Amino acid sequence: MKQPLDTYRAKRDPRKTPEPMGKHRGKTPDGRTFVIQEHHARSLHWDLRLERAGVLVSWALPKGLPESPEQNHLAVHTEDHPLEYASFEGGIPRGEYGGGQVTVWDRGHYDLEKWTDTEVKFVLHGSKASGGYVLFQTKDRNWMIHRHGPSTRTDPLPSSLKPMLATPGTLPDDGDHWAFEIKWDGVRAILFVEGGRVRALSRNELDVSTAFPELADIGAFLGMTTCVLDGEIVALGENGRPSFGRLQHRMHVTNPREARRRAMADPATFVAFDVLYLHGRSLLSATYDERRDLLDSLHLSGETFTTTESFRDVSGRDVLAATVKNGLEGVVAKRRDSFYRPGRRSPEWIKVKSFRTQEVVVGGWTPGQGNRRDVFGSLLLGVPDPGQGGALAYVGKVGTGFSQSDLVDLSAALGRVGRATSPFGAPLPTEVGRVAHWVRPEVVGEVRFSEWTPDGRLRHPVWRGRRTDKSADEVVREP
């Protein structure tokens, strides 16, 4: 006669896996134990196990428990597990059934309301999981899990959010009302984390999840925590400082295999500095201090993600001086009583740079010579001028700072946006205009420079990289 754990034991070799084999039958004192285990196997999922007739009846939940009655999650019915499995944590060897790391996410007891072959209705009483749920079998024999009773969500999880933007300016003197953060030199990203999965949108709402697969580490770390994070994707150089140039070969990758290869060779880091949604509640109307305390409570720290420090009892000038000393980009001052304003450039956030950079729009190029005869020699740069209907105001040309891959990639990009006429609102200097090739004003980049000249040109500009996360109409002249 087949025993309840025969299927479980048939899939496991006790000589190779540390999992319990269920030598002792029995039950817990109340017979109503439940456990939810986080399981990092081929794909992250959670195993829900309910004690029943001396075993743990089990379902795998790829997205975890649903937070709202409006959503059902897949629940894959798996083999019964022994009661000892309720306390099992450890690594199942690679190549074995269920290979991967197992940890207990929550445990407690449950009240049973109904148990049939096709439906199980119960109420969980745990430290993290609580409330009523029902497991039910569908017509195609799959199982689903549904939350019944009140939702744990006060607000719906947003599908997209544009980041709040800082206004260029000077450090505020009223330090008691401001917090100061390091300005990171990378790519802005909003992360939507749900069921251990991460979806990342850039500033112009492009999905960059494929280009930066290491962002998935944050989802694995947060488990079933649903949240929206604001932060910066950065590439750290050998000196430990952010290097925007090192991000260039990562930003445009759309092939998942190639993206994983590049991530292994040169991983990026996500630096979180705000949380916009957490525990089923929108935080857009919470103050900076409230949001920051909640962000700190997540303890985001790992090999590929971290939380930037918030200096709330330190002089902004001291923080800026430290960024100058360490070669960092600058400081962002944020009013501690400010709300989060998606998509708006607000004076409640002020950015102060420790060196001068300017976003620019490419309006044309001049031919290269010598070893650059097959690519461009310099790029003709502009900034949209509101006084001329958005036509480009010429701010100079740049011919240095390009890597070999920059030269090739930019030449290809410019070849796709050529046009016959100048996009600049006024004629360029004769020596430039007579050899220029014009392009549609769509390619956005960033340069570092020493100062603005009296006639509105960039002095000594050096190319820092292309900004595919920004559109031309977002470019403004930095004061």
C-alpha cells in the first residue's frame, strides 16, 4: 500500500540532500502548523505547507501570497512533505530535485474552514502572513490561491512612475530643514518589486530590466515585500568611485544572454535613495523623513545593491567638501518635510555639483581625419532654446573623451538620423558649418567642461557618455 511520503522519498537521495526523510510520523500539539519557505531554486518561489494527517501538504507559489482579493496567484500542488520539513533550512545540492537554498520565511498555525480534494479554505496566523486564503483547483487542474477578507493593500501598486527631479542651485543655509545625500553618477531608475521579481524603468520610462539583470538580486533579497524604489544604477571603477563611462556598454543591451555575460564581467550597483510604495500603501504624500525611515527599515545591502546615506545632522557644505575630496559628482539637498512629486523638477530638491557637467543634444558632426577617417571627428552640440521654439542653441563641439566603441556606436546612431538642414536656430561659425553633416536632434549625451564662455559656449568639453535614459526635450542649460 502506498504511503503518504513515498513520492517525496522517491525524488530524494538521503545520501546527497540534507532534507529530512520523515522517519517519525506524528503531529504537532494542535495539528495545525503552517510554514512558508523561500526557495531559491531554478526560479525563486515560496512553498506553502499546511499540516494535515501527519504530513505537510504543499503548494509552490511563484509570486507568493496575494495581497488583495482582486488578484489570484498560481499555486502548484506538489508532493506531501514530512512534518520535520517545517523547520528545515539549508542548501539542496545543485542537480538534486529542488536544488537551491531554502529558508523559513514565516511559520505559525492556521484555522481550517474547509478541506476537499479541490478546495482548501483557511486563515493563517503568522508573524508575516495573516488573514484568510483559499486554494482552489481550476478546470484545467491547476491550482490558484485567493485572498478572502480585507486586502492588505490600501492603495494599488502603480504600473509606472516618473522620478521627481532636482533643481540646480546652491546649497541651502537652513540646514535644520534639509537632508543631504550624495549625488550618484549613473542612470536613474524606478524599481517595481513584487513577488520577488523586479521591473526597472528608466527616467524616460524605458524598461531596463534586461540590460541590468543583477537588479533581480533586490527582488530575491526583499522576498514577498512589495515596494517601489527610486535610485541610481551606477558602475563603480577600480577606485571605488562611480564611472559613467563604464555604464555605456551596459545601457543598450537587449539580448538577455549578452546582458548576463556583461553583468558577470562588470556588475552594476543599484543605489536606493527613496521608497515610494510599501506594505500596500502609496508614500507619495509622506514626508521625506517618513519615507527615508521606511527605506532604512528595508536594510537594503548586498553585493549589487545598497542604500545611500542620508545626512540629516551634518552641514551640507561639509558633505559637498567630502564629495569634492573624493571625486564624487556632488550633493542633493532635500527638504525633510517635502512630499514626492513624480515627474516634476522641484525646488524642494536642490542638486549641487562638485564638477561641471552639461547634458547636450547632438545636432551634427564633422568628418574625422587620420585614424578617425571612418568615423566622426567631432560632435556639434546644442541645448534646446525655449526662446526659439525649442530649436537648438549652439554651445560648441566636442572631439575628445570617446572610447573606440563610442566612436563606432555613435557613428552608427548618427547615420540613422541624418537630415539635410541644420537643427540649430542660428548659423554656426563658418569654419564649422561648411563641413558639417546635420542630424535630427534626437541623440542626447553629457559632457564635462571647465566653464561657460561669455558667448554661451562650453570651454574644454569632454564627452562623458550617451544618455539614452533622457530625451532631447528634457535637456536644459545648467546654471
